[in-house]
Amino acid sequence: MTATSSYVPADQRPARMSREEMDALVSTIPLHAAALLAGPANVIMQMANAPVGRGVVESRVESGNILKHPIKRTRTTLSYLAVAAIGSPADRKAYREAVNSAHRQVHSTSTSPVKYNAMDPSLQLWVAACLYKGWEDTERLCGRPSSLTEEHYRMAATMGTTLQMPYEMWPATRADFQRYWDDTIAAIEMDDDVRKYLTKLAKLTFLGEVPTALLGWYAESLTLGYLPVEFQDMLELHPSKAQQRFFNAHNLLIRTATRVTPKPLQELPFRVLLADVRRRIRTGQPLI
């Protein structure tokens, strides 16, 4: 079950940004490698919504299954973020078409406990909302709340319009977004199959015994740390005191590194991902 954002008439919302305005704003977007560590938590937020979670758990597109192809799925997701944030209209068009080709195959069957269709704009709105909220929360944790402006919020609509979401579905203001977010969270009920799937993701148990033993505790600490408490409750998984202390120390380190690391170096992972997308477009390789 999910709340939906109603269409807002054009004369009741801020004007859509021109390409020139977006280009100018892109240069001020704080992008940094540390934000990538919050990726698993954001996937959990997205999949907590039953239609999205079921769409992933039951998907016939095996190449997109993060438990079976974690490196590939991580690359395509991070590449999408780079394209949506700093890509050109041509980049976004190419990526949208690639995503569409996969999403057309993802829909519920007669045996599915909930109905879903990956081409549903309201589900794409939810995914985009999670991406924006994750960026917002990461900025606060990294000590940069001043970057959370209404202009940056408006630009975040590209997180949805690079998928199938019409621009008009993006809540008109940050206050409208908060109402949509709160209403959607209140309506979410996570089912057991999705919970088991996401627990494997949080704990890295899908990687096998040795990687889990080496990395599982640390990965779980970061994932749960970045995960809002409402989603921890849905997952029925909360950080231990030791994990919370580790996460707090980690964020102190990130805040310190952010202050002293040059902006081009912070942005480098996103620039590399975007360059790879453009190389794939030029050479005709699959984007996802």
C-alpha cells in the first residue's frame, strides 16, 4: 500500500527549471564518495514499500537481482544516480530507455500477494523520493545541512523523471514532499518475504560465510545507521550499542574528511560512473 502524490497544476507550483538553471545548480551539488555507503540503506527504504519490494523479489530480470549480481546491480544503480544528478538530457534519455526495457518485464502475476507494475509512475515517485531523502539525510550526517535548499529539492525531480515519473507528480515544495513522505511511510506494511530478502542485504549473508564473517558486522552497522528508525522497525532489526558507536565514529571521520578533501576528488566516483555510461552508449554496450 502506498500514498500517491497528486498532480499539482502548473500555476500552483514553482516554474520548472531551465537547462541553464539546472547546469548552474549542478555545480553546487555536494557529491561525495561517502554518500555511496548509504546505498544499501536506500535500497531497503525503496523495497519496504510492498509493490516495489515484491517487484524486486519476484522479478524475472535475474541480472537485476542484487543478491545474485551485487556488483552489477550496484554499478547500474550508482550509474543511474550519476546520470540523474549530473548527466545531460541525452544521457537521461538513454538511461530511461534502458530502464524501461527491463521494467516492462517486471509486473505481478496471478500468484503475487500484491499487484505491482514497475512502469507505474507512483512507484517511480516513491523510488525517487527515497533517493532524495537518502541524499538529504546523508548531507545532515556529513555536517552540511546548508546544502538542503528549496532549489536543490526542485532539481531532485530528475531522480523520478529519469525513470517514468511525470514531472508534475514530484511534490511542488519541500513541505509538500514531507507530507507525501509521512503519508506513505504510515501506509507501508512490509511482508515477510521482503523482510527476509532485505535482512540478507543488510547483513551481507548472501555473499557466503567468509565474506559475511569479514564484512557483515561493519556493513550492517553502516546500513542500519543510515536507515531511518521507521524502517529499522519494519525490518525488525536495530543496531547494537557497539554498532551505533561505530557509526557515530564513522560519521565524525566522514565530516572531517569532507572538510579537507577537494571537491573534484569528492565527486570523482560520480564522474567516473557518468564517463562509463557515456562509453557504453558510444560502444553500444548495455547500460543495465
